[in-house]
Amino acid sequence: MKRVMTKGSGDLDKLNGSGWDILAEEVSLPVAVVRQQAITHNAHWMAQFTQVSGALLAPHGKTTMSPALFGLQIAHGAWAITVATVAQLSVAVAAKVQRVILANQLVGVYHFKQVANMLRDTDVELYCFVDSIDNAQALGAFFSTCSVRLSILLEVGVMGGRAGWRDLKTLGELAEACQVYPYLNIAGIGFYEGVIHGDDAKEQIQQFVDAVMKTAKRLQQQGVFSEALPIISGAGSAWYDVVASTFNQSPYAEQFQLVLRPGCYLIHDTGIYQDAQHAVLSRSQLACDIGDSLQSSLSIWAYVLSTPEPNMIIVGLGKRDVAFDAGMPTSELMYSVHAKQLREINGALKVEKIMDQHALVSVQSECEVVVGDMICFSTSHPCLTFDKWREIGVVEQDWVITHTISTYF
């Protein structure tokens, strides 16, 4: 099939020259863009946080699935990239990422073969999670048979949470099941604290991380770990400060290496992760001392398609284009194509309902909107906006897209 127009695209010769000027209508809308200054700032901010925390950073690649952004994070000091599936792992390996954490269970013979081939054919350093004796036995038998060494992290979890061995007191049983196989190296312990909720979530997470540290020390004394400095890896984008501070307060901290795995910080948002970052700043003096908090970098521009009723407009933005699972997009700017005027609207247009290709938006009476106007929205939960785009524009100033980045979901 000959090349067809895709959403968020324009003339390639124009892109390679002066770029696509969104406000001059040189690109198909809706279009998703990130601000270069903001993502660079965010990469630097988290690099500073992990450095002063004494942690290593393995940002979760599932947020963007963009090799270009993996490269940006590594250039800013990321020790590894985290992924959740073998397909995501293959993208990271193809992008020449040297170290990857598969923060999930590796299950299935086809996946075993793919991972074994990657380990044989490339220099990638891989760690994957194991949380059951059945999985340990399956991995051990396969990788020992093909003589490929696999590094694993024993995953622990909490009741009612996600994956992870539930009883820390009996984690030694899982370790023993792994130690039967000479090609399984137990490199440390992994967890995800983001499934812990409630009014006392902070205290629960502190208690959980402290218990993990005590368990890790016990296993270390038993000679379980293959590493001189075993890995303790946790922390999504909401509680990384609590995980880091609790780890550092442990009397065993110097005997382990903390690896943090936040993902959404690079793109950030004006919704759930803005709220989470505000909570971080309210808890952590270390985070406050870094200065200039994380910035929302992602915007979606869309046209006003219809004004069918007073105080209601229809915008060409839908579930195919933007996240809606954790809050609706927020209107930030409006550009009048006729008046050539860009102005802030700060939520004066409110998304009330979102459909596949349309957003139903209420309009405050003082806000005048006509068909053809362009609305800029910020988002909540960047992961579920990024996965709707194969190409995302990068803007440096004046809403001109200078280049695009590819995603591989």
C-alpha cells in the first residue's frame, strides 16, 4: 500500500527543513507533542534525586517505549531500563540498551527461547523477576539445558497486591528452588510498593521495605546471592522517596544496592502524577533541595469540530488519542486561527465525556470558541497517551515540531 497520512503527521520535507508549525496548520490534528526542555529537565531532576539518594536508576520503559527517550535517560545517568514484557525487552535490546530489568515473570517456552537468544547474541545484562517455585523450576531447567546464565531477582509482594512471594519468612524456600540450578543467579530482591494503599500507605510501605531489608540480610548471611552487593529494587513514580529513605535508614543499607524504577517522571502530567509529585515534595526535604520540580511535558492539540449547543463544543480528540483512565485531559491553551491569537484558558473548557474520536467539552460563558479553533490539552497518566501514538512530535519553542520520536508498543 502506498504511503498514507497518519494522525499527527505533515509534509516530511517541511519537517526536515523549518519544521511543522502547529499554529500555522502544517500538521494533521490531533497531534501529540512533548517539550524538549521539559523532558530534559525531568531526566536531570530524577538523575539528581537518585544520585543524592545513593541509588541507581532503572526507569520503566513501558511509559514511552521510545528508544530515543531510553537514550536520553541513559545519557542522564540511568543505570538500566526496566521493561514489563519480552516484547518490550526486545525493543530495548534492539536499541542497544546494555542493561535491562524485566520487572515481571518470564513465563513460556517461546519467551525462554527469545531471551536465551538475546543473552547469547548480544552483550545485554538482564535481570528478571521470579516469585514461584514452579517458575523457578521451569527457568532453571530450560536455561541450564541450553547453558545460558540468567540473573534473577526474587520478587516479593503484599496480600491483595500484584505478583510477588507473599511470606517473607519463607522466601528462603524460593531461593533454595533457584539454587538447585547452576545457571540461575540470584542477584537480589525486587518489589513494587505502588499496590499499597490507604490512609497509612506511607507507614505500610516503610514497614514493608524495612521487612524486605531484614529478609535480604538473612538471605545474604545464608549465601543466597550471587552478587557481592545484591540488588534491592523497587519504587514506581509515586513512592520512590519513601523507598529510598527507608532503604537508607536500614542498618544493612551499605551491604546492598538500591535500584529505583520510576517511569512516568520523564513525561509527567497535570493529573495523578502531578499529585504524586506534590506528595513527594511534602514528604522529602531531599526532593525539595533539588529545586524546580518535575514538569508536565506532553500536550495534545486538537481542532474544535462543532459547536452544536450553547456552552458545549465537540473537539476532535478521543479515546484513540489520549488517556482517560485517571482523569480527563485538561484544556490549557486555545489558538484562534482567524484572529491569529494564542491565549491561556486554564480549564475554561472542561472535558465532560470522551468517545472514540470526540471529546464533549463544556464551555464557560465568557470563553468564546468557534469551529476551527485549536485547543491544547495536558493529560493525566502519560503511559496511556503515549501508547496511542506511533510518532510523537518534539517542540523546542513556539509550538514548532522540529522532529519526531518513534514508539514501539
